[in-house]
Amino acid sequence: MHAAVEHNGLIFVGGHAATDISLGMKEQTQQICVKLDGVLAECGSDKTQLVSARIYLSDMTKKEEMNEAWLEWLDGDDLPSRATIGVADLGDPKRLIEVVVVAARN
């Protein structure tokens, strides 16, 4: 599987989760954001080009922790469209979040 594919100038980044799932929601989100920076850079884009995001949370009571890290990472007014979806299972009970994004190419 590819981390991302490009079509017609859009980069579709597959689901990313934290490497260290022993961390809390905010820290897992921060790890994912670092991973997304790398994948987007490899594809000729960056977080300022995000068009949309789907964020899957296994515990919606921790949504504000995710929001804090997400907004710190984006640090701007031009935010992508976003859906935050509560799910029952992300493959491991300690995995709290998975993120899928679409970005335009720079």
C-alpha cells in the first residue's frame, strides 16, 4: 500500500496513526501531524494545502485534546474541511486516532 497517491493535482493520503500508541490523545495526534508533514513534503505539498481531513477517534470524550493538537499544528485561519468520526475499533484498543487527508499539490 502507498502512503499517498496523486490524481489531478490532489494528493490523497491514506490513514495514519501514531507510532507510539501508549501516548495520550494529544500526543498521538502530534505524532500523526509530524508523519503527515513528511508524507506531504515527499509528494510536493504541505499542511497549508490541505483541502479536507477525516479524523477517526476511538474515544470521542477526548476530542478536545485532539482539537488542541490539530489546531496547534495548522496554526492558521485557512483550515480544511473536516469530519471527526467516532469509531469502535482502530485495530488496537490503545490506538486513539487515525487521520486521512487530501491536499493540493504546491
